[in-house]
Amino acid sequence: MLRRQGDPDQAAIRITELAPFVRLVRRRIVRNPDSPLWGHLEDRWRVIAEEARAVAFSAVCSRHERAAAAEVMNIDADCSAQEIVVVVLAMFILWRERPTCFRSDRAFRLQLARRVRALSGRHSGLRYDHQTGTQKRVYREMTPKAGAILGHKLALAFGGAGLQLAMLEERERERVRQTVEDINQAIKELK
């Protein structure tokens, strides 16, 4: 589990677990379509992708950095920058709202890298199962060091914005809770 998830006790973050937070981010984007933030965040992904192209074929870098660069190039080839930004921001909101889902910062960064990597289908393939006569999907694992590098890059690029969005969501929920409490108090005071 340490190798795959970033911590021996870390469970994988499933897409179904992340889905409500993805919806939160998408709603925020719809409410603020003219915000320059979205363009800036997409540009940050493009910078990561450009750096990856430079590193992927460099003999000067470590093999782990080249592996992380190859992962970034695969993700960039299959996904739009907006999709990637939405998933990364959703992961930060999940981390802020449910910190017990992650056993450590290292586990969070590796789960972040795995969720973004899951947007691309280039790490999966098919194998033939002779017993059932069908094809089964198999997944190529990302090396832990490449995952750590990718997670670190994503956290540096998007962490501030992700945590700010999480705080906005908290404030909005608190405002709604306060409104409901005020209504309930007014109902109790009726004669």
C-alpha cells in the first residue's frame, strides 16, 4: 500500500468519492465564468506540460523525473486543461473538508497524482483471460517516485487556489447554516 497509495494505511480515493467535489468546482466555474482565475490555472497546467516535454527526452534528469514527465505528457494528450484543473481543485477541497481521508501529505500528493492520471486512458490496456474467454482491463502502475514528483508539481501549481476555493465553500455552507438557524429561531419565537 505504501508503494501504490503513499502510506500503508491509505485507501485509494475513488472517482465516486471525489464526484461531489468535482460538481462543487464546476458550479463555481459556472457562477464565475468571466473570472481570470480559470485561465491562469489552465496556463499553469500548460507550463507543467511544456516543462514535461523538455524533461522527457533529456538525458540530464533522473529516470523518475522522466517517468513523471511522460505521465504529464500522456495526461496532456488525452485531457483538456480545464478537466485537469477541476479534478485538482476538487482534490484540494476534499482534503480540506475530509482531512482524515488522507494519512499524510505524501499520501495526499500521490492520490492527487493518481486521480489526475486517471483522466487519461493511456496507462491501461487489455489482456485476454483464458479461463473466461474475455478481455480484462489491466492498469500499469505509476512508480511511487514519479507519482510523488507529479503530485508535488500539481500541489505547487494549484494548492493555493484549491485551498482558497475550499475556504469559500466553507464560508458559503456556514452562511446557509446560519440562515437556517435564524429561520428556525424566528419560527420558535412565533406566538
